Amino acid sequence: MKPYFRSVEGKLFLLLGAVLSGIGFLAIGIHSDRRIEARGSARVEKYEHTLSLLSASILQFERDAEAKMWLALQHLKHDDLRGLPSRGLLVQKAKQLGMSHFFIIDRYGRFIRSTNEAPELIPNLYSFSDEYRLLLSGPEMPLSTPLIPPDPEIRPYKFQSVFHRATGRFLHAGLRADFMETALSRLVASDPEILEVHILSPNGTSLGRFERGVFRYETERVKLPELIQSTQTVIHSKEGTRLLNWVDSSHPDCGQCRKSGDLRSGRHQYLFSLMIKNESHHQWIRKELLKGLGYAMVWGLLSLCVAFGLAKKFTRRIRLLNSLIEQSHRDSPLLNRIEIEGADEVTELARQFQALLERIHAHQQQEMVVARAKIELEVARQVAHDLRSPLTTLEVLVGSEERVTRSDPKLFQQALRRIRDVADALLHHRSPMNADLPDARESTDRHTSLFHPHLVIEAVIAEKRVEYSGLNQPCSIEFDSTPSGRLTMLFAPKAGFTRMVSNLLNNAQEAHGIDSTVKISVSLDSPTANEFILKIKDHGVGMAPETVLRLGEAGFSHGKTGGSGIGFHHAKQLAKASGGSISVESSPGSGTEVSITLPRADGSLSIQGDFLSSGWEHIIIVDDDPLIHEAWNIQLSSKFPIQSFLSLRAFKQYFSKNFDGFERTLVLMDQDFIHEPENKGLSALSDLGLERQACLVTGRFDEPELIEAALKAGVRVLSKSLLPSLLERAG
């Protein structure tokens, strides 16, 4: 029985459960987030309103203080009419009238009398502000200051001055701002969440602070630039939430403040700072989140229950259809009719399935035709196999005049006869039904495949020699390949590799100029078991080092009018994508050498160039084609004892009797045997344990699966198309 969640009902249950749960979770999350946001906003608004009330209270206290100071100065004027008051009289009057200071100043701004300071130590009145000179000629009106921190006093004061025309002297009163302590204490006592209330002047000087139940003035002049420079009105921190509010002072156009530079945007203002603790707010948020989590769990359970019921209901007819199909299959898939009433998709599916059963019944009448098509396809595969061997034999025989002279002429007739027989068989079995069928083993050059780079390079060079011969320019292309290089295999895009070699040869040809002789050297080598190296060297104009560094950049070209640089860029990208690299050595006037290094697909299992003389004492050839045996015998019989088997069955019988003598024996094994289709060469080598002393010689080199399986098993591989080159070196 299939797991529940792999069924349609299970998947529908998961889908509905996820959708319903997701909608509920989203709604609960949005609701909780909005509640938290609303409470936070209301909390901030509450304390912003508190700050506004505080600022209004302080300004009202200032106005009351100025009225009190005006009345005190009026009393002092009566005493001043009777003569210059003494210091004792000033002290007595200050205590009676609730003033902190009284000063008597002459019309030149010099202090004459003071309640608590030596007059000669006080700076000239006009040094505080030039506005005091206006009192000399203007109406007898008071001039007041906002809350300011006098020097060297720490506590803030308010000052008020009038010019007494009758005596020609200034009367100056000072009042300490003790009223702020009362206002701030009441504010903090009214709300346990308030941690601190702070008032600062525009330049950041503290005017008073109430903190943790104690109102205090700083013991030294403290400035807090981080607060007065802040552009935010609400600042969150670990300590709590701080609210800031700038308010115009009682005298925003204060001349004394202007002279001291204690202004903000040209006006004297107070900065009210209120710090509130977040502990209770955070506790409320945690409770709200836990409440939301509880709602989400309840909603999730309800969603799963609803989803399960809906899934059961929606899939009821599908289960019915499935049971009818199973019953029809047990009885007779073509006789029982599947009928479900209704007008939905399930009913239509039942009708379509019934129609499918009827088409299956009709197709049974065509099984013989299909079987014949399969036979014809198998015949075509056999034809392809039969053609490989005689064609390879002809290549070996006509490779040189010496081989033609030494060969039996009947071999040519036999090979031609084999080809003619294959053609006759193909014509006999040809059917229009398989005329358009593609070869299933054919690989497209758009994909990676296993191939011998030596063959590709030889074909490209032959093409280029014909191409360059039409340029009326002498051209010499020398191709040198080591034995290991000729037998190396790559797993890469074959079409891309071909294009890369072609582009690099074109670059080498164009590097010589129009009037010079073209000389190109191509070398191919596999110095190690893991890498393959292709070198293309020209003797052209060469390149400067800075030009070499830019090679491979998209759109960069050198020395060609209208060039785009796409050729070398493609080569670099192909080498990188295939796990290799490309390097360039060049200097002006000395030509250029391009080296491409790619990983080998065969690795340490490839056949080395001297594999036929690597200590082997005996060679066994297993192939169902006598022409292949003859081709090997022509070149190898004078060097090694050779034993031939035309069937895999005969070789296995021989091996069972002589397996002790196989230590220095090389087995050249074919893969397919026409008369033994159930036996395969690679499987036989694995069964007999001959992987390390055998070579699979096959014409099916275009099948990556076969080659990869052989290499993985440790069996050397050789393409029959390379027999001419191999035997030429062996000769």
C-alpha cells in the first residue's frame, strides 16, 4: 500500500492544510503585529503629550517668576530713591522678596552693589548683551532672560533688569530656577515608568535633571551634544526609550543668548528629554506573542481537521474510479466497461480511460507489424556491425604499398564481397516503416562524448590544408603526435573541440601576414595518465605581454580588422568548462605558442604507445571477423606468438584449460559476436578476471556508456578506426 501522503487524497490534504493554516497564521500574525504597533504608538503619543505639558508648565513658571521679579524691582526702586542701597539692605530685600540676587549697576554697565559677589569681579553689564544700552533711552520696561546657566554658577537662573531714570542706575534681579525641581518631581512621581527627565539649553548645557527619584544639578557644566544633534524625536536603546522635544524658551530672541552663541536655528530653545523604561512594555509584547502562538496552534489543528474532511470529500469519486479500474484489471481489462455517473472531470477521466482500453484492443492487431519493425531495426544494427570490420580491414591493407604487396589479393576480394553481401542484405530487409528511424546510438555534437582528439585534429588539418591552398600563400602545417597522444580519449563536446582547433589554426595562419610563408606546428601529447596537451605554434609577428594578458576577454581582438576575439574566447571557455586550461607564450617577432591542457577520459587505463612491446609474450585475438585476425597477423605474427578465436565460446573453453599460462598474455577482445548475441566481450573479460591484461577492440566507440563501463572495469579500450595508425607504428 502506498504511503498516505503520496496519494491524491494525502497531497490534497497537505495542500488544503497548508493553505488554511497559512491564511490563519498570516491573519493572526498581522493582527498581533498591528496590536503591538498600535500599543507602541499609543505609548509614545502618551509621553509626547506628557512632554508637551511639562514644557508648557516650565514656560508658565517662567512667566510667573518674571512677574515676581518685576514686583521685587519695583520695591527696590523706592529704596533706590532714598540713596544708593547698601549691601546689607540688598541682602535683606532679597530674602524678603524671594530673590536670589540683587545688583545695582551704573549707567556705564559697572556693578556697584551685589548681594553675594564682589562687584569689581563681575563683568560689565554690556558685555553680556548690547540690548541693555537700549534701556537707557527707551521706556522704563524690564529686560528679562530665559533660563541660562551663569558663570561660574551651575544652577540655571533668570535675570531681569530695569533702568531707574530717577537715579540713573540699573536695578538687576536674579532668581534661581528652583521651580523646575517641583515640576519635574511631580511629573516623575506621577508615572513609575519615567526614568529620567532632562532639560538642556540649545548648546547642550544641562539645566536640570531628575533621575531615579532624585533631582540634581550637575556638579560641573555638562554638555550632551549627542542629544541636541539628534534628528530623531524617539530613540530606542537598551536602557529605555528616550523622547525629545524642542520648545521655544520664554525669550527666544534673547540678546544675551545670541552673544554667547547659545541658540538653535537663530532662536533660544529648550530641549526636553524624557526617558521611559521598556520592561513592562516588553513583558506585554511577550504575552501578546504567546497569545498569538496559542491562537495559531488552535487554528492549525482546526485547519488540519477541515482539510482532512475536504480531502476525503473531494477524492471520493477518484477512489471509486480507482476501485473500478482495479476490478476491471482483475477480470478483463478489455471486456468490462468503466462507467461513473456525473458531469465532472472524474467522469470524463473514466470515459477517456475506457476509450484508451478500446484503443489498446485495436493496437493489438498491429503487434505483428511492430514486431517486424523491431526485427528490421535489429537487422540494421547487424548491418552496421558487419560493415565496420571489412572497412577497417581495407584501411589496414591499403595503408602503404608494402602492406599491399605483402597481403593476399583474396583479402581484398573477401572484404569487397562482405560489403556487397551486407548491401544485398540491407536491400532485402529494407522496410519503409524504419526508413526514417534515427540511430539510437548516434551522438550529437552539441553534447559531450568520448572521442579520440588525434582523429579530430587530423581531419581539421586536412581540411585546413585544402582551405589554405586557395589563398595563394605557401602554407606548411606539421603535425607531430606521440604514441600516447594518438591513443588518448577525451570526454568533451566534440563539435566544440573541432571548432576550437579550427579557430586556433586560423589565428596561427593569420598571424603570419599576407606576404610571408605560413609555418604552423601542431603537437599532441599525453605526458601523464591524467592530462592531454595540444600545442599549436606559429612563426608570425607575435604579441606584446600586455596583449597576451587580455586574450580571452569577450570582444577583445588583436591584429585583425573587424575581429571580435570570439575564437580564443570560445577556446578559453571550452577548456575551462572541460576541466582544463589554456596558456599562451608569445613575444614580438618570435611567434606564438598556444597550449591547451585537458583531462583525459581514459586516465591510467588507456593503451600506451608501446603496449605491444610491454613485456607481453603471447597475444590472443578474439573476434568473429576473420579479416580482423588477418590484419593483426600481417603486422604482429613476426613479433609475438598469436592465437586466434572466432567465437567467445571457444576462447572460454581454451581459458578454462590453460588459465595458468595467461600471466604474460595480452587478449585483444571484440565486444559483439553476431552468432553469439547473448555474449559480450566486456562481460566475458570481467567474468574471467582478465581486465588488467586485456584490450577491448571495438567499432562501437561512439557509445559513451560502453566505453565508460570498460574504463571503470579497468579494461583498456581501442577503436577499430585507429588500427591503421597503431599497426603502422608496430611495423
